[in-house]
Amino acid sequence: MTDIVFLLLIFFLVTSTLINPNALKLLLPKSTGQVAAKATASVSIKHYIDRGTFSYHINGDQEPVRFSEIEERLNEILNDEEDPTFSIYADETVPISEVVKIMNIAKRNHYKVILATSPE
């Protein structure tokens, strides 16, 4: 019995580390309305105020991608999806123009978009 409990403990510890979809530390804007829809992919926008630059990350990956590569990467991920949906995780300080650029990618490819916020 102890062996089974130990194996279950190891199993849950290993699987819980794989569940974190957004590993980047972002300060999301607050909202009272939350959507229950599930997104297949995510695009995170990190704003470096001191440098005046932005970095883009697909699915919470620590390695940034260039803006010109985002559409191609999303097409690879969402190509076979029946209801292609992705979420945008934008830091609170990111200008809306950067978010709209990502939303335009969704419009061109007929993807649904969820703008991630933190609850109020």
C-alpha cells in the first residue's frame, strides 16, 4: 500500500510541473469578466520599459520569437484544430497597438482570440 501511495505521489508531482502554460511573469490587466473557453496556444508580450522593446513568446516559452515568425508558428500549432483559438497574455504596460498587431494575425487566419486578464 505504501508503494502505491508513493508512486501516485511521484506521478502527481511530475504531471503538475507540466501544467504551467504561462511560465513568463506578466502583470496582467484586471477584469471582472472571465471566459471559460480553452485556448490551444498562447502568445505572450513582454514589455521592457527601460529599453523600449517588446519580446514575443509562444506557449510561455522562455525563448522569444521575432514578430515576423509569430503567424507562421501559430499556423503550425492551430492548423489541425477544429475551432482554432489562442490567447494573448500582454503585460499591463504593453501599448494596445502591440496587442492589435497580434489580433490582426488572428483576423487574417480566422482564429478566435482570448485576451488574458487577472481577476479583480
